[in-house]
Amino acid sequence: EQANLCTNVSIRPPGQGKVAVVARRVDFNVTKSRDQCRVLQPPPATKRQLQTFHSADFIDFLQANNECDHDDLSDEAKQFGLGYDCPIFSGMYDYVGAIAGSSLAMASTLVSGECLVGINWYGGWHHSKKSEAAGFCYCNDIVLAILHLLTRFERVLYIDLDVHHGDGVEEAFWFSNKVMTVSFHKYSPGFFPGTGSVDSIGACSGRHYAINVPLDDGITDDLYRATFSAVISEVRSRFKPSAIVLQCGADSLSGDPLGTFCLSLRGIGACVSTVLEWKLPTLLLGGGGYNFPNTARLWTYCTALALGEELDNDIPEHEWYDQYGADYQLHLTPANRQNKNTQSQIDELLQTISGRLANV
């Protein structure tokens, strides 16, 4: 059972230093496991591949502005969601091609049966819509990968662990009973993207195939794991997935500047391990994560889980070593923050979700 890992992103928007920090940290792990892990550098997605989900007008605009080195605030740019959190930058279309191409390549290795697990930590862009960039996401590599998986697998389960709701993926499959989307996220007034109520369940053939698990600030490892286990075990029983796509947004970790949860690597890792234990074709993707060293910690840890490797808690010395102070350890201690999620609230939420799943 081999894992394929994609490392193919050198172009990135200004300020996205996460790519470099993650790449180097993960590389320390996989170099010890070459017999179990194959590292790929796939070609970028073609225009035709991008348009299996995205509109031609949107892709044409990205391509036409690939050499632009300033933020275009024209009405057309705004129409496509570009500007503010998705600024135009030089190499933007190349960047989109690299991200989408990497996730598609990993999906292809699952479709062909070359491996059981594919990993693209630079993917997981769950906010982008058919004709719109949003929330730092310039395309939706997740939807593209799922569409490719559906060429072989009858039912694909999408699980989103990002602190933000996976709105773009949910919207793409809102009417489908071939894809079930399950998102664990913070849901409160004013918190981006403002969607993901427990009452958002899909429509027509896709009714009850969108599962949302809205959570509040400060949720801890134990409560998160228990909630995840209860939901995902029933999802597996009812939906009977043929393949899995798991988005591992690191902004759910304690200490993330845009997140509000109190989770550790072990808390999120336990959820990842649960899915990996199913031994189904699984695509692991990144997502949010705005404390770059902690993001690298999580995705390195999840890579090790996929490879069945034990990691030393001491961070090895490398060019980004100073980013991991002051303790230079892999595992982090969650902050002492009030948990606004009560057991009674979670029990009521689980009962509601269970009632919805009974219709699947």
C-alpha cells in the first residue's frame, strides 16, 4: 500500500510562505520512507481539465491576467472574486494549474489503483466556485479531483476538517447523491464564509447528502474526536463510500490566527487515522492554516500517519528551524480557551444529523 505525495508548487501569491515551510518539513519525513512513498511532480492542469468544473469565462480571465503584476480592481475582476483575499499576481494562472494538476494527478493514482493514499498538501481550496475565486482559493481543485474520482468510484465521500465551512465543494454537489459532503467547522454570525448551518442538507437528488457539523469556539480534542466519530461512523454505514477525499485545514489547530478551536495535532490526527483505517482509496489535501509552523507540523504528522511512521517529537534542524521556537517540538499544547460547546448542544446536534442520515 503505497502513498503518493505531490510536491510541485513553486509559484505562489505574495505572503504565502506556508508552501516553503511545509515542503521542507514534510521532506524530512518522506525521505525516510521512500519505500512506502513515491514523490511526484505532475504537470499542470490543462485548460480543458480546469473547465470540467470552472466556467470558460473565469478560466480565460485567469489565463489572460497571468502576467499581471498588480491587483486589478476592475468590475470584471471583482465579478470573478479577484481582489481583497484573492489578489491578482504574476503567475496566477500557472499557480492555479499547478495546484489543480497536483490534485488531479493524485486522484489519477487512486483511479488507476497505483496507490491507496494520495497526498497534495498544497490543495484543498474549498471556497472557490464555478466562476469565482474566494477565501484565498483561486480554483476548486477538490471538485476537480472528485469529478475525476467519479469516473471509477460510484460514491465519493468528502470530509472537511477546516475551521471554515467547505462551501464551494458543498455547492458543487448540492444536487448529487453520488457525493456526500461532511464539513466540521465554526459557524457563527460574521465568521467566513457564513454558511454551513445544520439545516443546509442539499436538494433534489442530493437532499440529505450535505452534512454540516457547526461548532463553536474552543472545542477540545476529546469533544471534537467524539463528535467526529459519531457522525462519520454513521455516514460510512449509510452512504457506503467507494473513495474518500479528506481536507485537513490546519486552521482548526489551537493558535491559528484565523481559527478559534483548541485542537492539537493528535486531536485532528485521530480523525485522519479513523478514515485511513477504512483502507479505502483516500486523497488527503491541505487547506487553511495561517500559523505556518503549526501547519507544517500538522501536515507532516498526517503524512507520517499515512505512512505508518512514528515521528520524533524534536524538530530536526533545517533552514526553517527558527520558526519552531521556543520549544522546537513537533506537538503543541492547546491554549487554555473557554469551550463554548456544551455536551447537551453536541448531543442535540448529533441527534439532528442522525435523523437526516436516516433518509440516505
